[in-house]
Amino acid sequence: MQRFTVYATARGIDKALQLHALGVYPIVADLDQRGSLSRLADMADYIIHSTPPSTDGSDDVRTRRLLAAISRPRRAAHATQPILSQRRVAYISTSGVYGDHAGAWLDETSRQLAKNGRALRRVSAERQLRSWALRQSLATDRPTRVSIVRAPGIYALDRLPTARIARGEPGINAAEDSVSNHIHADDLAHAVCLALFRGLPQRAYNIVDDEPHGMSEWFDQVADFTALPRVAKISRAEAQSQLSPAMLSYLNESRQIDNRRAKKELRWHPKYPATAAFFAQNKGRYIATSKY
């Protein structure tokens, strides 16, 4: 069994102490503060990049700063650590890079039609990582392999949209609803680890469950599971004036995402192949701590 020393970045001391309590070596570093990143210089051979993009523009400057930092020569304090012949990176991106496809089925080769800034910054991060890996592989004798994991709506027992449902924010009528995709947090974590070791170079993988469904159906499943009243359903035209711009940005995109590449190449199979399976297996376990 292969063993690792695990490091993780934290933006502040409090988070660093939480990581330390878990047996992780914390590094206080903030991708919004270039001067805090010097300790990241060529520090790891296996890297999981899960930092969300910056909050404005169409370029992900956080990924740009990270790549600059880890490309520098290894610090003297770590110079005695063996350098593996290959470096591997897994990046947690989003299915939002595909944009709206009017409910059509998509795979990893489908066109990226992202329009909102949040998704465009993810497109930027993916392109930066792929270009960086190619440059590193050509310029050094140490090939660099990047795997991009595209995740949709992530959920868990403490990550359900109960706050939204409790506020009574309406959903869309079934006939006009958008198709959404989901993945349980544990299934995503498993896929990220598999991508780190089994992913092909500069390859993208859709990490989604097997059963896309309407967004309002998802809200109804959560409401039934948590004993909250189901939200009212309105027309898409009514939603334009009743829902927040952030929610509309999700509801105005519809797609069904294929996960066969991940199953074949990563040999990944989700514990929860559908949200309904999760709710059935966890009946009675809900704890009202979700912020979503």
C-alpha cells in the first residue's frame, strides 16, 4: 500500500488548526495573496486543486497564481525529498462549463457554451492547467499529467438546499423545468482520487450520477426527506421576476451528462447512482445543519 504525507492549504490559522487535528500538515497560503505562496514551490508530486475561481472577470487568476507557485524550484527545506518521475494533478471543475444545451445528453467532447462569469472562469482554469501540463512535460524530463473532474450539484446529508425550501422559494413547473445533474460528495471524492492515479493525461471526466432529473423534482425529494413542505411550482416566465439572478443562472441551463468515460477509464462506480437511492438508504438520518 502506498503511503503519503498530506499537506493542505488554509487561508487562516483557525482552518490550519482544524487540518492539523485531522493529521494533515497545514500550509497557510492564500491564492489571492501572491506573497503567501512561496512555500508551495514544487512541494508535492500529487496535487488536488479544489479552490474555487476568483469572483470576477473571465480569467481564473487563482489558478494562474497556483501554477506559477508550484512551477518554481523546490525549496531548500524540501530539497532532500525524492522527486518522482511524474507529477499528477486532479482539478475539480464544474459541469457548468457546458452551459445550456436545452436538455440534450452531453459527454466530455460536447461544446462548452458557458456564458456566465462563474463558468467562464472554470473554462479558463481548465485551459490553463492543460497548457501548463503540456509545457511542463515538454520543458522538463518530468511529465506532468492533469485530470479534470467536472462535477455538477454536490450534495450530502449536511449539504442539501433546505434553507431555500424553508423560505418557500418556488420551483419551475415540470413541463418547463430544466434538467439537472447531481453527485454525492463521497462519490466525488472517490472519483478525484481515482483520477489522480488512473486518469489519462490532460483528460476530462464527467463525475455525475446515473439519473438526471428536473430541478423541481430534486427540491421535492429534499423536502420529502427532511419533512419540509414541497415548494410551489410556477411558470418559467413567472420565475424571471420571482427568483434571484443566482438561482436563475442555474435554472436557465439544462443538460443531461453522460458518465461512461469515468466508469470505463477510472473504473469508478458511484455508491449512490441516483439521488433517490441516497434518500432511501439514509432515511431517518437527516440532521438539520445544512446551510444550502
